[in-house]
Amino acid sequence: MDRQWLTTPRRAYLYMKMLFSIADFEHFFSPTQLRRGIGLFESGKVELEEKNHDSGYTFSVANHVVTVQKKGSRILSFTCSCGTKYSCVHLCASMFFFYPKTL
């Protein structure tokens, strides 16, 4: 995905709020983020801290807090305490929590 169009705060916000399918999440991350994310997941550094009734999930990923809102197999929104504005390795690692359940 060409991220050059993310030149305005409004466009960046829309990018953060866009939906993506858990089954296709690997297209949302770079190859480096995917390698690091699967490494964190496989080493046990992704822990589900909380799941609430409205499809909200809170993960602890390598000393960072990732919150994810999902509906069915689609991610509606996310945040990470690392401060990365778009997609980060911590979000990527948390997606592997859902991945086996969508196959």
C-alpha cells in the first residue's frame, strides 16, 4: 500500500479507522513487521489481558498495551501504547491471536 497519500491528519485518521479482515491482515503489515510479529507471538509475548462483551480485546505485547475492536472477522479500530501512528509490530503480533480461529 502506498502510504504517501497519508499527508493530512484526516487521511491518517481514516487509515487508522479502516476495516481490515483478520484473514487478510498480512497485507496490512510490512514483511519485517510480520516477521517480528510472529516472533513475538511464537515466543509467548502476546497475552490476552481482557475481552469484553462488545468485541473489545486488550493485549499485553512485549510490555505494550494493544486494544482492538472487532466485529466478526473484521478489525474496526486499534491503539497501541508504543505510539506508532499506523500499524506496529505489537498490533501485528496480536493479530496472530485471532488468525488460527479464522482458518
